[in-house]
Amino acid sequence: MSAVLPLTLADKAGLRWPQAGARPNAIALSAVALGLLSQQLPFAVLRANRVAPEGEPFSLLALGVHWGALAAGGWLLLALTVWLARGRVRAPLLALALTLAAASSYAALTWGASTLVTGQDWSRIALSTGAWGTLAAVYIAGFALYAEAPRWLVLPVAVLAVLASLAPYQHLGVVLEYRIAAATFHEELLRHLLLVAVALPPAMVLGAAIGLLAARKRAFETVLLGAVGLLQTIPSIALFGLLLPLLGLGIKPALLAMVLYGLWPIVVHTHTGLTGVPAAMLDAARGVGMSGWQMFWRVELPLAAPFFIEGVRGAMLMLIGLATVAVLVNAGGLGYFLLRGTEQAVPDLVLLGTLPVVALALGADVVMRLLAWALTAKGRAA
């Protein structure tokens, strides 16, 4: 009886020793390893001014013992949950562990690091290896949580959103650079968005047309796919340079290069979606008397739409990144800050141009994935 009681209590609590042959969530465990390793690395660097090449490093524990302990506790709880928790208790424990690790690390970088620059007018805090490693660990752990229980991802996102609205930022170097160049930043951000917004529609139309032609006319399939694939082998900077003698400096060569680069993912996914329609469904459509256009609009297009949206997602992410190179041909964009930061040896200025590009790419990825999921669900329902 005494040997059965602990097992029964564990079952009621949702905690069980892993069975033989059972595989824990390797993605979550890799996030734990990276998160704990990042705590041993420099988390933030105190620099005397914006151009100081070196500074004084601080670990997460040095920014606040309580913050470091909470972050370590969150990662350890995540590991224990992955190994032991089963049933209904698993998802909330995973969400709680991720929230604890992410929120405490964020608080250390804001509230904890703000005390380091008290009374120092020119000093600033720069993110270091440990902070970037923790960010990667949180992202990986969030992906693992999304794979197991997507709804519980709301908890860490909501907590981080609340902290983001309350935390201090005046000590962070990238924030100080933004305050110095706020007007220029907004102007270049708008140019960056306009470059992507103007280049994407023609890439969508041309890509869809080429993909449709390659799927319909098999004689041209190899030629069309090969020609579009050849464009991807040309480095982006080289393509910008090749267009300069024809179009000169400015927005024209940037847009043309972006349109050409954006074709490949749309062409490939459109071609894959159309050629992947089951032959049985096409035969059934012919059997009920559908014409060629009716088959295309009512059968092929709905089934290929998620593939097309996936191609647009890939093209959009590519164009968001490629627009940073447009500054080299005097077309503007967030690449302006990368170029100026490199010239002036100011890492925080480089970061000011990099972080918005990453945020735009992540936001676009989420929106397009949701759209593809909605179309897939609608197609299955139909």
C-alpha cells in the first residue's frame, strides 16, 4: 500500500516519471540549455559613451540576484515540466516556466540595468551575448509551447506586454540613439515600408503568372523555373550594381531588383500548389460538367491558395530584408542606420536599424501564417 500511494498522488497531480522509450520535448530542452548557458555569459555592457569600443560586462546575476534566481528557476521548472508533467497540468506549467524565465530576464535588462547608469550622463547599456542568447532561448521555448499548447502562449506574451509598458528604457543605448534621430528614423522606416509595399504586388502578379504558365505548359516548365532560379544566384548587391547603368541611382533600381528577387518563392509555391491538385478531384469536376475555367476557380485555385500565400510570405520576408540594401543605391530604408552606424563605429546605431527589420519580418510571418491557416481550414471545411 505504501508503494502505491506516491504513484497515485503523482498521477492526480499530473506528474509521472517518463516511460521507457518516451522522448521528451527536445526543442524545449534545447531552450533550457541555451537559457542556462546564457546566464553565465555577459548579459549587458556598461559603456562610457556611444563610441566607446569596450565597456564593463555584467552577468544576469550581477544585474540583480533575485532576477537571476527567478530566471534560473524558470528554466529549471521548464526542464522538470518537460520530463515529468503529463496531462492537463503540463500546458500551464510550460507557460508558467516560460513566463518566469522571460519576464525576469526582461526585468533585469530594464529595471536591473537602469541602476548602473545612475548619475552618469553619457553612460549607456548595450545588450551583450547573454541577452541575445536568452532571447533566442525564449523564442525556442515559445515555439515548443506553441507546438504543444498554442492557447497558453497568450500568458507569456501578455505578461511581457505589460512589462514592456511599465519598464524603463532611458539607459539603453538603442533607445538613446532613437531619441537622437527620431525624425530620421520615422522617415527611413516609412521608406522601408513603401519599398516593400510597392515591390510586392508586381512580384505577386508576375510570380503567379509564371507559376501558372509553368504548371499549364510543361514544355516551358524547366525554362521558366530555371530562369527565375538563376536570378537567385546573383548576389543582391551585384544585382543592384548591374541595374545602376540602366536606371541610375534612386528608387527605380531598388524596386526592380526587389521585384526580381521576390519572384522565386511565389513562382515555386504557385507551381507546386497547382501541380499538386489530385487528379481524382479534377476527374470528378469534369464528370459533373465543369469547364476549364470553372475547374480552375472552384477546384484548383482554392486548393492552391495556401501554397500561394506561403510563397507570398517567403517573398515578403525576403523583401523586408532586401530593402535594407536599397540604401546603397540611394533609395533609403532602415539600412541607412546600418550604414551610418558602421561608418561611425556606433553599435547601438546599427541595432536601431536592425531591430525594426527583425520585428517587421516576425510580424509579417505571423500574419501570413495565420492567413494560410485560415485558407487551409476554409478549404478543408468546403
